[in-house]
Amino acid sequence: MNKIYLHLGSNVGDRKKILDDALTTIDRSIGNIKSKSSVYETEPWGLKDQENFLNLAVFVESKLSLDEVFKLTKSIEHDLGTGREIKWGPRSLDIDILYYNDDIVKTDKITIPHASLYQRNFVLIPLMEIAGDLIDPVEGKTIEELYDECHDECEVFIFED
């Protein structure tokens, strides 16, 4: 079984329902969700003039290839979301593949581990909750160590429903 860590975010529409629907679809189409973080409310990163995001991380076990997982995450984003018109802009659903086993991949379509995870509290904090001891195959450090070294100043709070 492949070990996959995903990050989900939403800041348009009924953010919590969109994330819940995405989790149901991921569990049904990609693989069994073995653990999921709390839902966090976070300041936007990059483009500040937009609504706060809800974010979470999940650990999934799957028989699917990385290419199949990538295609399915894009399909889920399309089916449940409105798309993204501006880089770092508002979106109803964003799903990023953070890790796929211990693979290191760089293609035109995808980079694994996700290229920006090292600079983003809103990714590291939910991931640290479910996999703080996970060793990043590029940096050779745990997620907790990566978080300790992160210089992101964006606020991240547990979301209260």
C-alpha cells in the first residue's frame, strides 16, 4: 500500500462542508483515510486580501499510482470546487499531494514532496498533528523540525464549528 499525505484547503462557500465532501470522496476513490488532522482556520498566504482558509491534512493508504492520485485530486477539486483564477487566490477546494511514500518526484505537473510545504505554517501544523515524526526525504528532518525552522508568520488556529 502506498502512503500518501494530502493537504486540503477551502476559503469560498461553505468551507467546512466542502472539506467534508472532499474527505468522503477521497476515502471512496483514492484510498482509506487512516488519520486526519483537526480543521484549522488560517490567514491567507501570499495574496492577503481574501477570506480565511479552512485547512486540514490527511494520511491515506492507497493502491493507486502517484499519477492516478494526482488525476483524482484534480477531478475532486473540479467536481467540488469553483477553480482558481488567481495564483494563491480564493478557491472553494484545493488538494495538494504533500508526500507519496518516500518518493522524490519533479515533473512539469507535480513535485513531491510538495515544493512549498517547507514555508507554510498552514500546511506544517496540520501535518505535524498527524505525522510529526515523519521524516522528509529531501531535508532528512521530521515535520516538527521543519515547522521549528519555518519563518512563516501567518496565524493558524483550531477551527471551532
